[in-house]
Amino acid sequence: MALPSNWQAAKKLVAERTLQEVFRYIERNPEENFPRLLGIARLIARKEEHKQQIESLLRVYQQNPAIRAYVNRLFTELHPNVKKRMVYNWFVNAMLLGIPRQQQVEEETGIHIPNFFLIDPTSACNLRCYGCWAGEYAKHDTLELDLVDRLCREAKEVGIYWLVMSGGEPFLWPHLFELAQRHQDMAFMLYTNGTLITDEIADRIVEVGNISPAISLEGWRERTDARRGRGVFDRVIAAMDRLRQRGAVFGASITITRENVEEVTSDEFVDFLIEHGVAYVWTFHYIPVGRDPDLSLVITPEQRAYLAERIPYLRTHKPIQMADFWNDGELTGGCIAGGRRYFHITASGDVEPCAFVHFAVDNIKEKTLKEVLASPFFRAYQRRQPFSPNLLRPCPIIDVPEALREIVAETGARPTHPGAEMVLKGSIGSFLDMNSRRWAEVADTIWQKRHPEDRAREWTAAR
């Protein structure tokens, strides 16, 4: 039975005020007080699994200098508005309150509720980057404020308090800060090229407190400018410095290609990001979709194996958090798309299972959030997840391409822009089939070394 709305509001108010007091307590001496807080949390945790998770976090904090420096940095360097809104929205609303609500809704309706969703409020962009994954969408599409506002309200009703934006360029959407102010209880993360983050915009980001930009880079100046335009690297670093000086929490978004694998994962480059205030890094393997797909940019199986070792090393040896969306399948339980953990809404309103899977059956302008989550398209995805028992092969585009073909054929999903269907056939489809087989051989060897107790190998022989 759902709790009355006034009781839910009271719980949130108490949680927010308690968290504010906790922040003040930890800020005085994070080294001493953060472990004490975790000790108290362990005592009041009801489930044994939660007690074990808290113990694990405490152990990592105490034994790993990089993780300890990272946590201390967040508590001492962020602006009070950011700590009040962003941390509260992510940890109290999105996790402590949101996830139980998502589970409750699923039990009541049979509709699986993801943790967040990605939306493109506009397809307009001030850059024209080579190989952009969104480069073939129509350039004149935009979503009305009332529609996105409605989606935020529907999201919170089912326990989703985390909204990610891309584009296009989200800072070109004129309603961005009004939306963030209307929904102060939500966390907004924006994939952005960073070139529009002026002093005024940086001030507004800190003022609202619940916006975190993830700024795109391709590596050092030469490589970033080659893909994004002359002078972009310097403009991006200037934007990062503005955000760091004001105490904003922000990250970097890096597309890893065959050409920049070692550059963007070098100690020098990661240390450079930390120096300029980057708190987290999302890394994406180049996928041949969007504007002028270039198969020569797809990383090799050997490079992907390198990343499978290098990224975990960096996030345990540097005071920064890094994610590898294709090699971190062990952490996520496989593919997170298709409404399992997230989905994507384009600037035309089409609802896609993933930012890189440009097919849809529904449009959010015509249906509610619950209705699109109940889509046969998403259910077809979720029935097949994980797409491989080897979680180093999570993706139905580059790892198990036959699965994506089956889902599209079964549900009648349509391409969301001209040429999107080429990922399933022709030279691109053939390349993905070949490359997936090559990666399977390498990935299976890594998986067997990591999980020698796993004897379920029939799928390997049958592949």
C-alpha cells in the first residue's frame, strides 16, 4: 500500500535536514567523521546485504588513498548549493527513496521502471563534430517545456529522480534552467560540448545546484580540435576552470576510438582532468552510427582488452571515478538499455532503447511515460537481457548483433532517421558481425580467467 503523499513529503523533509547536518559534520574533518557516519549507518541498516555494502565502502575508504581523496574532495570543495541539491537528489531521492518506489510500481503494475532516462531537448548544436552519433537526426527538432515538465512529473511518480540530457547541445535549449528550478528535487546531468559555459552560465549552474555538465573531450588539444573544431579544446578547459572555481560538480565525456585509446587513458591525461576539477568520466567506445560512420575508428579487440584492465586500474588508483559503458557489464549486470536501467528520447519525441540504437515504436508526445515503458519493444529487450552470459559482451549492437536484428524484426521498430537501419545490414552490419566474433574470442579468455569457477561453457561452443 502506498504511503500518503503528506507522509512521503514529511519523510523527504526529515531526510534532507538530516543530510544537511551530516554534511556539516563531515566537512569539519572528513578523514575522521566519514568512517563514523558509515559505522552509524551500518548499525541502523535493516538488511544484511546493506550492512555488507556499508562495510565494503568503509573498507575501501580506509584502505584506498585514491578513493579516500576522492570522497574528501567532494565534501570539501563543492559549493553548498551543489552539495545540498545534487548530492541530496542523487543519494536520497534517486537511491534511498526512488529505487524502492520503482520496485513498488513494478510490483503493482508489472511495468519495469528504470533508474533514469536520457532526453534530447533539442537537436540544435553549435558544433558539427566528425562522426557524431546524433549527427543524422533532423536539425530543427525541439521539445516543448510543458512536455519535458510533464515527463519529469511522471518520472517522479514512479521513483525516477535522475534525468540525463544530450542533444544537440542542451545549453541551446532555452528552458533548461527553468526546468531545473521547477524540479529542484531532481538531479540533471548534461552531455555538453562545453563551449557555451560562460561565466554567467557557470554562475547559474551553481545557483540552481542540481545541474552537472559532462563535457566532451577527445584527448589533448590536437585530437579534440581535429574532431570538434579549432579552438574547442581551449574553450572546454576554460569552462572546466570556471566550474571548478565555483564549486560545481562536473565530469568529462570521452569517445574512445582506435586512434586515442592510450592517450585518453594515460596517467598524464587523467591527472590533467583531475587538476581541472573533473569528478567523473564517462567513456564510450566509438559506435558506427550517426553522421558518416567510420569503421576505421572502431577499437580493436586487443584495445578493448586493454581498456578492460586499464579503466578499473584508474578508478582505484586516481581520485576520480571512471565508467566504461561496454566493458563494465560485470558491474551493471549486462546491457542497461531498453528500459532496464535507462532509455532515450530524441528531440522529435521518438523513444529509443539506447542513444546508439536508432529505432523506435513509440513517441512520447503521444503516450505517457508508463505506456512507453510497457512497450513490446522494451519488453523484447528485457526478455533477452543479459544478451550474453559473458558480461564483457553486453551490447546488442557490437557484441551480439543478431539479438538487435531479432528485436527489430519481432517488434516492427522503425529507424528514427535515414540510414539508421545500416547498423543491421550491408557493410556496417557485416563488420559488426565479424568484429563481435573477434571480440568474443578475446572476451571469453578474459572471462574464464576472472571466473574460473564458471563451468557453464555450452554457450561458447554454440556461439
